[in-house]
Amino acid sequence: MEFHFPQVVHLGHGVSQKFGLAAKESGARVLLLTEAAFDGGKEIGILTHSLERASVPYLILSRNSRKSLPDTLKEIVSVAQASRVEVLATLGGADQMSLGRAALRELAPTRSIPYFEVPTAVCYPLLLRPEAFLSTGHPSDVRFLDFSAPSGHQVFIDPHMSTGQTSKSSVSALLEALFYAVESYLHEVTGLTEQSLLLGAVESIWSTLKKIYENPANAEYRLLAAQAGFNIAVAAALVPRAAGVTFSFTLAGLAGLSTSSFGSLLLAPLLEFHAPKSGPRLQALGRAFGHEIREGEDEALGPKMAQDVRKFLNLHKLPLRLADYHLVDTQITQAVDVVRGLDLRRGGILEADQLPDFVRNIL
């Protein structure tokens, strides 16, 4: 399947095989940015094989985790300029894609080059938004950067790459995607089209989680999970970035953790303490979570869904508290203060000024 936004999105089993031909049509000399975790892995192998079949020369630049973010950006820009690359490509999760977008911004004043992204996460809420997120770990340097997609921006969402390799990592990724979906769905400016996309995604992901629970080795969920994650990304691009996802990214940036760290942890308290305030939308959300809705049970519905989520967290030994990440109080306080200082549009089910109370529920 192919979708056209400012980006061209390829979605489906094996679409990464088109990577090489797409690069050949866009230029030559590809610079592929990756994370060290993928060195020698199947993901790199699939992309490089595709490039070699298309006779496209390439250079791989793996991110060194010991280097600071500014130094990493400088290295990417320097290598891109010195090697005269004609296509910049990124393979990885949210952090790596933000890094690639930031590098493209640095190159933009002197060079306009096509940009390819191959996500390895189930859902990246900034995927279709004109944004990137960067943080050097200091509160004054948390940045949601404006990113205007170039005309040659293509995204390849291949189920072979976009889910975890173990039942634990898959469950964590799916719960994180649910967090993005639930917060977007409960935002008051979310229209009927976005609501439909999000409810369908929630239902698909929740049924997928049950399949993993029944059979941890079941791999049939990959395409459904990728499709659901893409629907969430589409909807998230059409509504304001809310306080929950902003806090999750900000805290991860200040703590030096992956921005995908906190989604599964934040989902249960969002459902328990904030979803019950959402009025008629709560019942539709409850049905997507597989609940039969009885009259007069609205108040208990949010806590019930939260308990369902915690069953998966307990089963797969995923964090239930921020303390499990060995964070210090100052990091959490700084993240809250940063988000409260940002100019976020109001109307979300969790507002920035509610973050201190929200965080106390998961300390």
C-alpha cells in the first residue's frame, strides 16, 4: 500500500525491498544512519541487500552512544558533505529518526536532498508531523524542532522491522502505541475521522496483545500492529501534540533514555484517572478495549481498562513505577517544569498543569 501526504508512505510486508530502487530513482550514494544495536542485524541486511541489487553505492554511519548529541549531529553533517551523498536515510526508532531530521535541517541551507525513513517502532507519533525531538539532557536544551518534509521524503513501514523480537518488547511497543492512541482520542479537538482511525487502532492492538498472551511465539500480529501504528501516526498528525506524549519525550531526553521508554507505564494512569472525565467517548473506548458497556458503569470503566493494562505489565515484568527506571527526583521535576513551560494547546484530557498530580500516581 502507498499513501501520499507531504511524505510518500510505503506500508506492507516486504516494502523495504523497494528501498534500493527508490534510492536509485532519487539519486545515488546513500548515507544510511543507524543505531549500533542494528549492526550486523537482519534490518541492516535487508536494506543493504536492496541497495546492492539496485547497484546503489552506500555508506553506513552507526550512532556511537558515547558521543554527545551535538557531536553526533556534526559528524553526520560532516560525513554527508564530504561523501557528497545524494540520499540521506535513517533506520531506527524515534530517537534515530529525530536525529536524521535534525541532520537534514542542518544540511538544508546548502543542499536539498531526498530523505528516507525506515521506522523500527510500532508507532512513532511524530512520523507525519513536521517535527523532530532532540535533547542533550539539559532542561534548557529540550527541543521540538520544526521539520518541513522535503519533496523526496519517503517512509517505509515494513512489519518485518516494526515490532519487537520478543514477546516482552512487542508488548511494550504495543502498549506504548495504545498510550499515544488513547491520549489523542480523548483530546477534545479530535474529529470524527481521527476518532475512527484511533478506535480501530486500539481494537486491533488490544486483540493483538491477547494473541501474544495466548501464544507468545505468535508472529501473525506484525502486519496488523504496523497498520494500527500507522493509523495512530496519521491521527496524531492531525491533532495538537498533547501533554502526555510531550512529557514522555521530555523525561526520556533529560534522563538519557529512549523516547519509547515510558509509553507503556503512562497508559494505565491515563485510563484510570483521566479517561473517566471524557464523557461519551469513554464508552466507545471501552468497547475497543473489549468491554461490554452497562448503564451506570462509566465511572468504573477507566479503572477496569487500567487494570487490564497492568495485567500485561505484570505478566511481562514491565515497569509499573518511575522508580523502576532509577530516575532522580530532579529529573522528573525538571521534565514536568519543561512541559508546563511549553505553549501546548489546551483541550487534552491531561493538561500540563495536571502533570504533578499525574506523576505522583506512578512514582
